[in-house]
Amino acid sequence: MDALSDILKSVSLAGAVFLDAEFHAPWCVRTRFGLDRARAKLPADAHVALFHLLTEGRCKVRLDDGADLFELVAGDLVLFAHDDRHLIGSDLDRLPLDAPAMAEPDADGPTCTTLRLGGPGEATRFVCGYVAFDRVLSRGLLQGLPRMLRVDIAATPAAALVRELLRAGVHESASDRPGAASSLTKLSELLLVEAVRAHVESQADTRAGWLAGLRDRHVGKALALLHGDPSRAWTVDELARDVALSRSALAERFTDLVGESPMQYLLRWRLSRAARTLLGGDPISQVAARSGYESEAAFSRAFKREFGLPPAAWRKRAAA
């Protein structure tokens, strides 16, 4: 399995489409996730990323602190991986309206709200939704994503499928049919995968970060090897030989791109996998052995250094 698929498989996604919007110029909205009733359905420590996908028209979007500005057209998806407050509209100099208050669904009603507002001008239509991550298991992925990510979904191979699934997703949210939560999670997951793939493919080779490491021919192969067999007693010498680099060259390039050495990365990934396994109720001694530790005590010390709690206490808190 490639490293990106392995990371995405482990992040424990949840999500939904909650807003089917049609705005007419001039308009401006300030928003972030902020839906209290939707938040109540998620784990307390879930990391939420919000997305907007334009289906018609055009608009502008920027972070509320003034950083970055994108002009969006139909087919563009903008992902806020760290739930930053942002402005979106035809004219960002207008006094913005507060979107969360307008879009909050009824407590017992469907999860999708249809929103229509603005002036007499050009129409812009888009669908908004969210993806909720397990904060512990998705650290590597989240650290590699920018605050605001724009992707031309219309240019990806899955464009037609995404459009059809979005239509189905809005319908599922509005009708609140049995099984809707599962289908909406899969839809949000597909959008996230397409966004991350496009982001990886568009990155310059000189950019640092975990996702940039995936693009690098040697580091990407090393990541794939580590994710493909994480329980193996890897050494940097073995990795270097398998990716056709010298030991020093691989260690330097891996650290420059990923931000830590290959063995440090492997340790953190093993512990992340262990955390996921602990949620399934496996005995700590078995989890320790599968994670490459000779004793439960050594595993517990490493786990506490990484997550701030020993395995038993961490599992109890996560279950609560």
C-alpha cells in the first residue's frame, strides 16, 4: 500500500454535506465550521476541515486575517484544513453576513440546509460540507496541508463522479434517510482524497513537508516501504539500499522534506497505528509486540512520550 492510502485509511473520517447555497451578487459571508448541532455528533477532540465546491458562477475567498486570496470558478473546491475563519463572496469589501447562524440545521430535522440570499446580480451556487479527522491518527496529513487549499476538481479524473455524488449527497442530507451518515462520510472522503491527490501532484519538488516527500522519487519510495511493512526492523542502511541512495543522502533528504529522520518517522507511525489498534480493545501487550517493542513497559514509556498518557489511560479517555 502507498503511504498516502495508508494515512487516509487510518484517519477515521466522518463528514456530511450540510449546505446547498445559491447567492446572487453582491454578497459576502464570513464563515467557518461552527455548527453546534453537527459538532455535537462528533468526538470531542475531532479536527474539522470545511470545504466549499462551486458548481456554478464565480466568487472570491480569503482568510479572515487577510492571508491568501483565491478567485474561484465552477469546478473549484476550496478546503480549509485547519477550520480557519474566512470570507467568501462576490465582493469581499462588503459587510459580511454570519454564515454559521444562517446555516444551522434544526435539531431534529435534516442535516442539509438550502440557503438563498444576495442581490439581483450573477448567481453563484456551491455545496459546503465538512470532514472530521481523528486528531491523533491524522497528524502527518494535517501538518502537510495549507490553511487554504484550492483544487480544480473539474480537471481531475473523478470530476463526473464527484458531481453525481454531490447531487446524491445533497439529497441524502435533505431527506435524512437511513444510512445517510455512511454515504455522506464516503462522499466527504472522496472529495478529500481528490483534493489531496491534486495538491500532491501540483507541489513543486522544492517544497518541504510530508506531502512533498511523497512526490520525491526516493523519499516517496522510502515512505511506501515503511508503510508497507511497519513492523519490520528497518534500518536506514536497508532503506537506502532499497531506494538506491547512499545512507547519508537518504537520511538528509528524508529529514529535509519530512521534518524528521526515517527512524523517528517510523517510530511515530508505529505509535499512531498502535493508538488506532488500542481503540479496538486489543490487549496492550499484543499491541506492544506488534509495534516492535520487546516489553509492554518500553511501549508504555514511548506511548506516553508521544501522546501524553500511558496506553490504558489513553484508551479509557478515547472510549469516554
